[in-house]
Amino acid sequence: MLLRNLCGQDEDISVADVHPEAGKLVSPDALTNVPRLVTAYFAGKPDVADPAQRVAFGTSGHRGTSFKNTFNEGHILATTQAICDYRKEKGLTGPLFIGIDTHALAEPALVSAVEVFAANGVDIMIDKDGGYTPTPVISHAILTYNKGRTSGLADGVVVTPSHNPPEDGGYKYNPPHGGPADTDVTGVVEKRANAYLADGLRGVARMDYAKAKKSGNVHAYDFTTPYVADLGNVVDLDLVKSAGINIGIDPLGGAAVHYWHPIIERYGLKATVVNEAIDPTFRFMTVDWDGKIRMDCSSPYAMASLIAMRDRFDVAFANDTDADRHGIVTRTGGLMNPNHYLATAISYLFAHRPNWGKDAAIGKTVVSSSIIDRVAEKLGRKLVETPVGFKWFVDGLVSGGFGFGGEESAGASFLRRDGTVWTTDKDGVILGLLAAEIMAKTGRDPSQLFGDLTAELGVPHYARIDVAATTPQKNILKSVTPEQLGIRDLAGDPVRSTLSKAPGNGQPFGGIKVETDFGWFAARPSGTEDVYKIYAESFRSTEHLRRIQDEAQAGLKKVFGA
């Protein structure tokens, strides 16, 4: 069993199996060989008979590495053609905005995608300077273009594996609503892409890259200016400027790196970008808990460098490689737990956004902290609890029905100050800037405000553990019912509810959740590893949390027949 103590956790739980180099600069001999990685992208051919080498869309698109034949040219050519087919079937004739992050496989994948999109006559918008484009900027561009339109709608692609290691690549599609594609879309794209792979890419239209660039379908686009100019409509940056908040920013070598100086200059912020390096090996990173490089801004190990600078700034923050996640560092508390910051942000926003609708709800996932439930109750706001995945917040953000949607994995977005939609994908840029607004408005940092919340609402003790599981056990867990689990008391408290469907929308979340008045656990199988995940929380103590975890595992063993 491996215990992962989630970012900034303030409880006294030991972390098993932490690599001795965790939190230290990566050793040169551990760096990815980028030439070999790129060569493998073009040379490797996926074996469709191997399920691991097929196109597979998870919650954030298709991911893999060319070293394992799970992300290479064939995957991108086939997936791009499948997206073109989908667009044609749905009558999508507007431009497609495409952005990349700074992973080494992003640019080769962009070339492959451009060749296919252009050959299919799709008008694609790429960064005018050949630079990098954060995920939220693509979402913002789609929504801005589509506003007021009923036809000729735009959509987008982001080439990113998020915070994954340097050898990984990722490819995700955002339809006209601007957010992550739902399974009704990704299922079609995935099936069609794998059919193309199985048929040796027959039917995939492709044009030489040089010809594609001259075809009239590839357009240079200024992503930076409209996004930066609009930021003041979602975060009160004039207030941040007037208060003189001293901000530290670490892009972690990601796609937001060239956005920060335009933001700082336009709004007159007192801010320092502490690291402006772009290097596909990410040699400037401190390694994560397992010795791997991850640009995970919710990990205290990956964030060690910025945490060490916390006394230099009033507040500091980082983003992951495609800037859809945030990590908040304060002088008083260091790196905040994502759940803690979400609760703090929600509490602040709903008290300081008078133009948001009175019925605007709070969206959270089933595995996010119940401190958010208590904040929502205090605010008198409706709480909508969904399965894991930001796609569940899209409709609510578009309509203004959600003021805020957030995930426990440090991803969130919220409405503009006037109550209209900002992005329908996660935006780590605005969550970082919000931390500065909070301090400018209240005179206290987010860690201090979270302390106020816990003094009133109770202290949450939250952690996740990964438990080894076979494929049959994982399949059982996906469909287990409350009756099969049959837990009536949990860690000394009567069970209030046992759920296999998210209470906010009635959708199954592929696992089980058991709640009492003082704690809960949720168990879900991993989609990529031979483990299942137990998320658990106690409002009593760390000892009570351990008891919840132990009883959760014991109950699941009975279901597995172990």
C-alpha cells in the first residue's frame, strides 16, 4: 500500500516509499534523451493488438510516450482524422484553435496534426510566434469566437499531457462549448482513430507540412493579447496593483511562461517570474515523491524551489505545464492543499462577486473535501457534487448556473465578475491571480483565511492511498452497489449515505462513497495502474482518518471475496 499525502497536507501522516531524491534537483543522468524520444515518435508503429498501444481517451484526452509506442505519429494522424470526421458529421465549419505545451513531443505532434487538418480543409489557428498556448487560453478563444453564433462554430485541440513526465505526450479535444469533450464525443473519436490504425492509416488525408503551411488553411493567431486584455474582467487586478501585493510566479517551464510579462506589464503588477526557462528535459525541476519529474504544482516535492522562496513574496503560485492547474504558496502556510485553497477561494468569491446570480451554485467532485460542503452551507449556496472530470462543470459555467467549479487535483475555473462564463476548462492562471486579489482585499493570505474557516467549520484531515488490485477486482469496484458493500458504521459513526452515483447529477462515478457526519471515504479503480484509490477524510483527527482508511479496505476486501 502506498500513501500519497496530498499537497500541503497539514496532518502528521508518514508517506511510504518516498524516493530519497524527492524534492531535490533532478540528477543529469535521469534526464530524458529528447532526440531519442522524438525519433521514437516518428519511427515507432503502434501495435493495435496491444490495448496499451491503442488510442484511449481518458478524462484529459489521449496520453502516452513514444518510448512505449503509446504516443507516436500514427496515434496523432489517426486521431486528427477522426476529429475531422466528427467535425464534418456535426457540421462544424468554424476555425479550430490549436495549442501546444512545452513537452518535447508537443511540436512533432503539432506537425502531424497540421498535416491532417490542412488536408481536410480545416481552418486552424496556431500561435503567431510559434509559441506555446495554455489550455485555458484555448477554451477562452473558443468561447470568445462562438459568442453570439449559432453556426460556423469553433472548437479546439491542446497538445499536452498536463503535468506528466517529460517523456509523455498528450492530445485532447475541446468541442464548441470550450471545455473537455464528453464521452459521447471521445468515444466516437477513439473508435474511429483505432479503426484507422488497424487499417494502416488508410483513409487518413495528409498534406506535406510545408505545403500545409502555405495552403490557406493554417492561420497565425494572436492568442496572448485577447486573453491578457480580458483578465481584468475575471480578477480584480486594479485592486492587486493598488495594494502593491508582491507576487512570485513559477510557470514550471510550461506554456504560460510567455504570458506572465504581458500580464504584469498590462496591469502594473508587482510580480517576479522566478523561472523563465523552457527546456524539454525540465532539468530545473525538483523531482516528485517517486523520483520522477512531474510539473505537478500540487506536489510539495515538485514545488520545493518555490516553497523555499515563500518569504520573498506576499503570495506565490505556480502552474503545471498547460497551466490548467494551480499551486498556491503563502508565507504563513507554505504550499496549500488544493482542497484548502478551493474552499478558501469559494468562500471569498461568493462574498465578493455581487453580480453573480443568487442561484449560482458551487460545483465539486465526489472526491473533493467536505470542507467545501460546509462552506457552501455557510454561504447558503447550492452544492452540486459530480463524478471526477471537469467536463461535468461545463454546462453550469456556460449558463452561469455554477459560479465556481473545482476538482481536488488543483483544477478550477469561475465566472467573470459580471457573472458570465470565463472558461469551461480549468484555468490555473486566474486561480493564482485570485490569491493576490484575496490578499489585496482582505489584507490576509489564503492560508490565514483557511484557518478562519476551520476555526468555524472544523479541521479536515484528508489523504489518498493507492492499494494494489487485480483487473477483476477493479472491475468489481467499478460496479459495486451500496447493498453489496453493506457498511452501516464507519470508524464509530453511523453511515449517513452510501453512493455509487454522484448526488449532483445522478451519474455513476465508477466506484463507491460512504459518508458519516464526521468523515467519509470514496474508492475508485485506477484507469492506468493496477491499484484502486481510496480518498478519505475525517473531521475528528488523523487517527480517525486512519481508522476510516482501514475499515474501507476491510469492507472492500469482503466485496472482492478476499
